Amino acid sequence: MITVPESVRSSKARAIDDYIQQHNDATVKDSKRPYELNGLRKDLQVYRLPLSSLIYNIRNGRFAAELREHEATLARRLEPEKLDDALEIESLLLKDSLKAEFLRDDIKRVGQMDPGVITDDGAIIDGNRRVAVLRRLHEETGEARFTYFEAARLPFDVSAKDLWNIEAGIQLSVDLQASYGPINELMKIKEGIECGHSPRQVALVLGGENNEDTVAQKLDRLKLIESYLGYIGKDYKYSEAERKVEHFIDLQNIMRRRDWKEMPAAEKSRMLTAAFELIRCGVAHLRIREMSKLVKDKDARREFVNNVKEKGGAPVNQPIPEKELADVSIEDEIREIKEVISTPPTQDKQSDATQEEAEEENGQALPEPTQSKKQALEDILDDAVEKADAKEKRKRPAQMLSRVKNTLETLLELDRNDLQQARKEIKKVAQLAERLLDKIGE
């Protein structure tokens, strides 16, 4: 029984209470689902409730990226309590026609098999797409059986942490991550941190190969993706990056290198701008990896970013103030470049703005890249990598001999008796050195 004061509970929660009390068949007999709440197991009763008492809730779920992108297009926040907005959300839920059709046929044939999860006032935590399918089935058939949904009901005072644990545990289990979508997974992880979990706690809920470090990397990846969307002038349009996540993983790997961390901040900004332009123009993610060779070579990377800007026609962005950053996190780097490129508007700003105002605030999207632009950028990258490789090869003899020199100096510190045992090997080394000198003489 819920014992909180009625005055602090919503009218929808009280309406659900009234429905349960007035309908004996609302309580599904012998059906409870166990959940961890406040560190303890709690078996929650499953109820059979009319769809009219439920509210779509995809802001933090499997469709969070799609919702945010759609709201950015509309330049306002969708309110699921309103019929027109609920229909907009329903369309998003059923956008994947293949999955929707499969679920529709399944529910039509055997009905709802597994209960969903709702909050005290009917917000759907698990089961949004099933409810959307049920509503469509009722519209098509008129059958009353499609006007009800079975769900475990969470208590009024469920904490934000417990709510995230339940959502993530259901939606982001290892078996379901593939269908969840890589960017929605990143957004769900960010939400877990924002509700008060540590990266370690988030990793424990997600399971699989996740750990504290991988969670931190995924949070940085989302920042990098959002910075890219700001660069191309398409804030919150996550679909623009959905198929490019591998590019950002490769870019992250470059940004974790010591050579990158030792670069001046202004050069990091220029390299990121160049990388973003390559990604925008459709260069394969394996080509992004090749930029790691440029990070080592100051001259090569400077020539590369200049050519991307001049020959490749990349938009000109003023670099951030020149300063050395001995050891900087990706989060700090993204914050720096976002100050240069753009700062995405807050959701509140977009809610109050018209579409025209939102476009003016965000800046115009960059023109669509052409095949010739992509080829020009690939040629620039090829040229830069070839020059960096050639320079690296020229350095190799000196580098190898430097290692030999260090080894010989160490050997000189040994006693004569110790060296006597390696007399033959030392003579061979001396002979090889003579042959090298003869080759130079030629």
C-alpha cells in the first residue's frame, strides 16, 4: 500500500488507484515481478489497466535520441499528455516498420505475453512500443482486448537511481544492446551518471564487458558526437551520427595517445575540425585511424589541416587560444572545441523558439558533401600520411642506432670478466659496424 499523502500524488495516480479499486479484474492474480528498490527486493503487483490511463515515456528510454531529434526539428518539447503529441510519439515508436509489424502480428496472435513496467502515475518505463501497437490494433479491429496493458506498477517514491536501474536493466541488458542503438546506449549511460550513479555502478548494472573505464570512454564518445553535430550545424540530429560511431571510436583512440596530449590546444582544435570534415564527407572510419600517423609529426599535421581547409574547402574556424595542455581529458578538449565551433542550445531555448529562430540560433547546416569533395579529402589524407611515413622511415636508422648505442654504453659498465663471456658476440657487432661504415663510404 502507498502511504504517501494524497496531496502530493498526481491526479493520474489517484485515477489509477480508483480504477483498480472499482475493477476486480484490474489486479492480475498470482502475477508479481521482483525488482530491487532501495537495495532490497520488492515484488510488485501486475495490473491490467486501460491504455487511456497510460502515458508514453521515451525521453530517457530506447527512443531518447529519436525524440530529441524530432523535438529539435519541431523546435518545441513534446508533451505526451496531449493527444497530438502522443500521436507524434506513437509514430516514432512505430517508425521501424519491420519490428512494428512483427510485434503487431505477435500480439494479435497470442496477446501480451510479458508485463511492462509503469510509474505510479502511469508513465511507461518498459512497454512503450507494445502500447503503441495495441492502440493501432484497436483502431484497426475495434476489439476490446487491445485496449488494456498489463504492467508492474512502481511505488510513488521510487528514486531516480532505482528507476534508472530498472530501465537500464530491462533495456540495456547485454542481450538487447544490439537492438537498442549505439547512441541511445550512450545517452542512457549519461542519464545514469546524471541521476547520481558512479561509472562503476553504471558498469555493474550494464554487465557484460563494461567497467569503470569503458563507461567513462562512452561518456566521452557522446560528448565527441554532440560536438560533431554542432560542427555540422545539426544539433541533436543524432541520426546523422548513428552509422558513424566507429569513426568516433577511432578518433577517441587517437585523442588518448601521448602525442595528442602533448599537442598545443590550438592544434588539437584544428585536427578535430579536419577529422570532423572527413567524417562529414563520408571518409571510411579506417581512414580516420591513419590520422594517428600525423599526430606524431608537427609539420605533417599542420600541412594536413591547412590543405583540408584550403583545398578541401572546409569551413574556416578560428582556433582556440594557443596554450599547452600537459594532460587533458577528452571532456576538456571537447569543451574547448565547442567554444570555437558552436555551443548547442539548451532544450529549454528550443522549446520556446520557433523553427526559424532555432535555425538562426543554431546556424545553418553545412552543405551536403559531394563525391568530388570526399575524393579531394582522401587525396589530402593520402598525401599527408605518405609524407609522414617517409619521414618516419628516414628517422629509423638513427633511432635504431641510438638504441644500439645505449645498449653498448650499458655493456661498458660491466666488469671485464663479465664481458669476456660475450667476446665472440662483441666481435660480431664490431664486424657489422665496420660493414656499415664501408657501405656509407660507397
